[in-house]
Amino acid sequence: MAIQSEINNGVLWAVIDRPKALNAFDIPDLEELLQLFRDAKANPDIKVITLTGTGRAFSVGADIKAMDKMTEEEFGKAASLYQVLAREALALDKPIIGAINGFALGGGLEVALMCDMRIAGKSAKLGLPDAYMGFSPTGGLTWLLTKMVGLSVAMDMALSTDMLDADESLRVGLVSRVVEDDQLETVTRALAERIASFPERGLRNIKRSFYMAADADFASVLTLEEAYDSDCFRSEGTQAALKDFIESRRK
């Protein structure tokens, strides 16, 4: 198993576990990650998904040794898996948090960007070495990265192949938080468990709303925001949270 996982307090903690390969992905790894997303979607005990890596990397992307032996058909399958992963991750009605330890490069960065939030350890390095070997990004990265950091920074990263450290990644909006390396797991678990304690309908509609808004016109955004918020109000979880809040204020 290339991905180790456990479920605690509504959080699926998933760890890419190929440290000798710096958590590089081959086809079976990508298939395993895809199945992990699908299983999480179907499991009502999972409210939040977290993803990190073992050792010195979140993931350095494609397994170059495996790629060197691929046929054109196999390479096409691997490339297609990144696209399916991106669709599944963004359509998954549960928040995904990436805990970026060490290197997140190429396909590893693509997977990191499929997460809805990214928390980076202080020593993290994020980058796109694709151009160095004559490749171009997949996994929706060209859309996701441009939305996050803007076209100029995205093109700089892709064409220069320069890596960004954690602080620079925070500055440009590639990650949302930077913590000390030895606090990465603790902080991420605590945040994930806090989010998992919130009503599910709200979490689902928040994620849907923000991705919908990324490409919709303003009038459509207003209409859908209203529909989603009304949907939240009707849910049992939100009604219970409202009552709990009122009761806590009375004490």
C-alpha cells in the first residue's frame, strides 16, 4: 500500500508512503489515491480529508523510473488519471486539506493544488520542474494555479522551474498557512477536526460555492449563493448548531 490512512474524529488522515522514492506516483499509486477519494466520498464517518507525505516530501510527482519504462498507452493512462483525480477532488463534497511537508513538485504540486487548503511546513519547497524535461502540467494545474496566484506568477513558476519556499508560497497565495515542521501534523489534525465538527451541509455548500464562483458571472453567483445558504438553513445539522449557539449564549 502506497497510501496509509486512518479515521479519527471525522477526519481521514492519509499519508503517501513511498519515502525512498520521495513519494513519487506511479500508475498504481494514482489509482490508489483515486480510490481513496471515492471511498471517502461514500463514507459518512468521514467529514474532512487530509493528505500528507512521509519523510522529506509531500510528493515529487511522477515516478521518473517508472515513466522511463512506460509505453505511450501507459503514459496516456497516467496522464488521464491526474485529470480524473482533479475532477474527483474538486467535486468531492468534503474539504481536503494538504499538509505540505518538504517537496511538492510536478505531479505532487498538482495533487497539492487539488486540496482545498494547503498548510506548509517551514522547509516546504513547491515547484514545477516539468519544462526542464520537456513536459507540461496536468491535473488541472494550469487552471488551479492561475486562479490562486495569477497568470504572471503561474507562468514564471512553469517556465523558470524555480521552486518557491514556504514563506514565498504563502506570500503569493499558494498556501494559506506556514508552521514549523514539527508542528505540521499537530496543527493540521487540530484544524481538520475543528472543521469536521461543523454541520456537513454548510461545509459541502461552502466548497461548491467557491469553486462555482471561480468561473461564474456575478449575477449567477448571487443566485446560487442564496440557494446554497437556504439549503443550509433547512438542514438538521445547521438547525442543531443554531440551537446549540443560542443555548450557549443563555448560560
